[in-house]
Amino acid sequence: MINKHIKAVFFDLDGVLVNSEVMHQNMTEDWLREERVPIPPERFYLLIGSHKSLNPWAQILDGLSLNMSAEELKERLHAYKAKRLAKVNYQEHLFPETKAVLTKLKEMGIKLACASSSNMSYIKEVLNSDDLVQLFDLIVTCDDFERSKPAPDIYLYCLNHFGFEKEECLIVEDSEIGIQAGKSAGMKVIARKDHIFHLNQQKADAFIEDLNGLLDHLA
């Protein structure tokens, strides 16, 4: 049962506020087809929720024989996606209820934080696409911490920033890595249900289909 006397909500970004995981996966699959690289597309699901300090590439490439090194593969994929991402209008990828729900939470007097494993320039670009930056009281990236998710550091920082008790804060995540970070921080975690990537969300305390469900937990 979620405590309804919540004073702050900490949101992950990708897969929670913006439907970017699908976008990134589609770009990756396009590149694999164009380059005829024999990697099962679903192996890239391991990157979901991951920070650059983590290294799931050994698992992604396990047992495969490629005509390029792992570093070359990553560089070529990154260059391809960077060119595609430069043309993206992130407002088109925000979940349709995102702005309305964040606005409602602000009206309720709840403090809001965005705590993402992505870099700050990307976070700001996404949030600025629909004037969402102004709705957040705190925006932080795992780049600023010695340990990234699944370590709890970023969420403990959010907690200390606002000075609330753990029971007064709620985390909204989607990935196994992010959910583990929230649970390791000792806070309640609500998972936005994943119906595409088969993410392991079993450690979450509650589940929502979309952000409107979050309001039901706080009613």
C-alpha cells in the first residue's frame, strides 16, 4: 500500500516521461539491418536504464562473431544514432499524459525531481521540448555521482535535497536497474508497466499503466 501523504515524487526520464526506449530500439534495429550486423535486436534491451559507467556489452556480444571490434561497433552505432537524434522532436515522443500529470502534481504542492541516467544536455532537451523543465524542482543525472543506478546514490541525493523522510517520497521507474536503485534507497517504487521489452519489474511496490495511475495512488 502506497503512503498517500507523499510530499515528493522522483521520476526517471526514459520510459517513464518519454517513450524514448522504443525510439532508441527502433533506431538500433534500423542500423543492424542497414549494416547487416548479426546481433539479435532484443540483446540491446540490456541497455535500458543503463548508465555509460555500466558495461552490458559483453552480454550483448556474447557468442557472436563480428567483422568489427566491440569498440568500433559502439562508435558506429553511436554515430548513426546521433545523426538521427539530432532531427528528433522529443515533444512528439513524450507520453501524452506527461505534462498534465506533472502539472497536477505541482498544483497539489508535491515537489518533483527528474533523476535520470542520461546526460544533462539530453535531459534538458527532452524536458524543454514541452516546457517541462519549469515543473521540476530538481533535475539530476547519474553523471554527477560516483555510482550510477542500480546504486541508490541519485535517489538518496534527491531525498536529502528536499529534506523529507523516505516514507514521504515516491519513485517512478520502469527498468530493473532503476527499480533496484529506488529500493536500495529504501523508498517505495511505482513501475510504469512494460509491455514491450520484458523488463523485470517484480521488485516494484506497485504498478501503473500510465502516469494517470500515479494520481490514483496519491488521491
